[in-house]
Amino acid sequence: MKKTLIIILALATGLIMVGQAAAQGISGSAHDFSTETWNTSGEICITCHTPHNAMAGKPVLWNHTLTDNSTYVNNLQTAFGTTWGTPDGPSLLCLSCHDGTVALDNFGGTTSGTNFIGAGEQVGDGTTLDGNHPISVDYNAALVTSGELNDITSAETAGVNIYGSAPGRIQCGSCHDVHNSAGITKLLRTSNAASALCMACHNK
């Protein structure tokens, strides 16, 4: 009986682990739009990327209409007495859906989409990012020296993605993995249990 119970538990554990592995990756994640009625291709990747005829001058074979970031005012202007800049780089790609100004189905050259992101997933409004963590900003070396932020190596070791060369920049993808590699809720790069993701950068 005891041996049978051990075998059953081992099999159950294996099934759980298989289920966890299956949950990782973009398939079945919040970024899997393959079953949406507005995505008649039935493909997952095509809403953001395309192997052919991608947007000129944009990275990662980009296929989705971009938001107009020229109207954005600086976000969190008073934080640490710093004026942050305008969203750019990979964050601008994220905002092309997440600021709610461009339809989800505006991809592949289509600009007449009618399906927009839900309020719960919207970040900013196309003019301001007030009330949200600043993005497209340098990982402030002065704050590292002052002890407010951990050094970049520590932050990256803890799972944060710092973009570019020193001092590096914070973008949406610093905390979020759009392809859901870790299989963590909210597409986080690493768990935020006990604020671990926050404290990867912030020395508190």
C-alpha cells in the first residue's frame, strides 16, 4: 500500500510539473491572441511580428501600428527631483497596444481596427504616464551611489532586464517578459512575492 501511494504521488507530482511547464511561453498567455475573433489568421506571433514586410526602421520585425509618443508629457516629473523623458525603444512597442490609443487589430498594415485593450490592462492614456513606474529612463547612477538603488549587476542577477550599455535603461520589459518565459502572473520576469522584484532594484 505504501509503495502504491508513493508511485501515485510521484505520478501526480510529474503531472503538476508538466502542467507548469505547459503554462510557460506565449501560448495560452495573456499575449496569445490566436483565438480572438479579430485575429482571423489564427496565429500567435503575427499581431506583433512578421517574417516579411515588417515596419521599416523598427526592431524585431515589428508588425503592429505604433502609438504616437510625441504627445506624451513626462511621467512622474517630481520623482527624486528628476524630469523623465519620453517613452521610446521597446517600451514604445508595448504602448502601441497598452496605452489604449491604437486598436489591437491594427497590425499587418491595417489601421482601421476597432478592438482596443481593456481598461484593466491599459497603461497611460496616450498623453501621460502619471501614476505609473517611469520607463525609458536611465538606471540612475547617482541613486545607486546614494544607496537608493542596488547596483545594476545585483538587479540583473535578481531577474531585472536592464537595456543597453551603462548606465542602462529601465523599460517595460525590465520587469515584464512579453513572451511569458517564466510563466508568472502578469508576465513578470521573476516573482514579486514579498516585493522581491521591486527590491531587485530598490534598496529598501
